[in-house]
Amino acid sequence: MCMKKFTLSFPQKVQTATWPQHQRKLHLTLNIAVPLVALAVLLFADPTFAQTTAASDEWVKPGVDTINRLRSGVVTAGAAAIGLGIMILGVWACLTFRMNWDKLGYVIFGGILIMAGPQMAAGLLELATS
């Protein structure tokens, strides 16, 4: 009869877990740098700047101008792109003898978003300013 040698092995001593270098840096950043920046902002902030800026509507004008440009430009270009996309999809469907209804739905849904998005943004802006 053949006897196998049986040995017991015990696990090695478990080392205490240490943070990797990048996690230590993140820890130092969150615990030291962020409170220092917050303290500096609180010490050097000028409340009169916020009051004079909020009283005038000059700071809103770039956003309003951007929305107006989007409303006029994106809708016009979007209508042409969506029309062209539907025509190309139709030609492709005729050439391959199969219609991909999912793609057609995506094109139409994208067209709705392109047309309605700037109008919704303008409506929200008018609602906020009134």
C-alpha cells in the first residue's frame, strides 16, 4: 500500500493594508486642499459684486443670444439634414429591398428633438424672465 505524505500548511502572516500612493494623494486633496480653497473663497469673496451683477440683466445676454442663434440656425440646418437623411434611408431601402424601421424611427425622433429643442429652451427662457 502506498502512503502519501500529508503536510499541513498555515497561511502566512497577513500584512496590514496600506493605501496605494494615488489614493493617499486623493485623501490629502480632499481633506486638506478642498477646505483651504473653501476658506479662501469665504475670506476673499465680495458680496457687493454679486448684488450689482444680479441687479442688471447684462450677464444673461450671452445666453439669450446663443439660444436665439440656435433657434434660427439649428432648426434650418436640422430640417435639411433630417430631410436628406430620410431620402438616403429611402434610397438604401429600395436598393437593398428591406426597410429598417428602427433607423427611420431614430431619424424622425432626432428630427423632432432638433426642431423642438431650441423652441423649448426659448420658451423656458421666456418663462424665467417673465
